[in-house]
Amino acid sequence: MKICIYGAGAIGGWIGAGLAQAGERLNVVARGATLDVLQRDGLSLMRGDVRTRVPVNAVADPEALGVQDLVVIAVKAPALAAVAERIGPLIGPDTIVLVAMNGVPWWFLEGGFGGEITGHRLAAVDPDGAIAKAIPARNVIGCVVHASCSLDGPGVVRHHFGNGLIVGEPSGEATPRVQALVELLARAGINTTLSPQIQKDVWFKLWGNMTVNPISALTGATTDLIMGDDYVRGFISAVMLEAKEIGRRIGIEITQSPEDRHEVTKKLGAFKTSMLQDVEAGRSVELDALVTVVRELGELTGVATPFTDALLGLARLRTRQLGLY
């Protein structure tokens, strides 16, 4: 197969390393120091003190690669618009685009999903429709990542815990192409589950991290401190109940209570969320894909979101002050 990783960061590097170890020849679109390291040393995956190095064909220009069979997009949401501007040469009629990103994606309401708002363009994540035009929904397979990885340096990925991907067609169909993708990822050593409703899996993950992420960015606190404060935890629960009702109105029933999910989060201990890590590193934050889009979906479904609005306003103010939004 012709496989390209677009975004050789922590998650993209983890997926790519597994595919390369499974015998696939791996292409990577990268830039700057990451491009230099990948061309010189290949891609490295660290598990504890064990380093696995795999060769890759790293390029700066997607035109150098041409149409691929599989493109894995694994970038932070704020970078997606720039990816969309350049990804065209990689995508043909039969190319699978696996979107391994946090938050609600631009294709969320495609495939007949969403009831009365099916097919609506989500302005929070695709303001002018440029992403949907560049990456057609017919090419997309959705993905939810259940793994924690970070970068030790350019081209050097450290795997911490978790080894799971949930994948699915936006339509919910178990098509031959998605079944073949599940088998490919399994050969890459990744625990891969085929979802009958990938939007539900996206929303359920969002339900847990749309609150703790921005609160950590606001406060600098790790998850144990956030979960340990009764007032903060109560505020988080109020936001989650708004999102739970939005989900119900678009066909996603969440049977858990916020308190059930808090117990899961508490098990992370003194964990730095991805958004807190981004703030500390001076990187743009994924606020729109995690929170702004929930507010938009509330407006579309007629659900009042005063607590979500408060969270968004505070997080937006803080990250704008830092120049990260």
C-alpha cells in the first residue's frame, strides 16, 4: 500500500511506526526539524528505554508523493486548515483518509447522521467549507484515539499508555474498506475496534475532555487537582449535562452520569492534559474543536448552554492573552 502520515507528531508517529513495523513502506509529510530528523535518522518510537527505529520516506511537498491508498491525518485541530490547503495531491477517488484528531471533526454530521441537522457545516471547525472541499467526506474514515503519546524531540515519539483506536465510516456501514483498515491496523499492533456509529465514540470521548482540557489550560492544574475541587467538579458536571442533552438530540444516548466519568478521570492521577501541554509549549490550543463546536451544536439543536458558554469565554480570554487562540 501507499501510506502517508500527514502530521508526524506524537499520535501520527505512533501509528506510523506500527505500520512500518508491520512491513508497510511509510511516507511522511513533515517540515522543519522534524523533516530533517526523519530524513536522516528515520522515525523512532520509545517504550520505556527501548527505542524502535523505522525508515520512512519523508518529504516537505505532498506533490512529491502523489495519490496514496491511505492518508493518516494526525495534527492538532488549529493546523488542519493549512493541511487542507496542501493535501490535494495525496487524495484520489479511492484514497482512505483516516482522521486521528481530537474533538468534533468537520465530517461529524455527514453520512446521514444528526437527524434534522444532517449535512450541516460546522462553522466552528470549518468556517468557510475549505476543509470539506479539500478532504471530501466520501474519503473519510473517522477515528478515536485511546493512547497517550508525546514527543521526546523531532521524530522521536514516546508511548506512555493505551494502545487503542476506534474507527468507523461516517455512515456507520461496515464497508470492505473499513474492515480492511481494521485488519491493517491490527497487523500494526494496534488494538482496533470497528464502530457502528463513530460519531458516538467521538462524542463520548469529547464528553470527558471538553471540560478538563480547557480548565487545565486556564488554571495550570493537573487532573487530580481539578477533580479534587468540589466546586470545579460541580461546574464540570453542569457543562457535561448540557453536552449530554445535545448528544441525545442528535441520536447519541450517553447512559453514564458525569459522576461516573469523573471516577474514570480521577484514575489518571496528576496528569497533564494535552491542552495544558500545548499552553506550556506555546502551541495553539484546540478550543474550537472541543468547546466552540459544542456551543454551535447547542444552537442548532435548541439546547441552552450557559455553562459551556462560560467555560468557552474564560478559556478563550486566557488563551488569547497568551497568543495561543
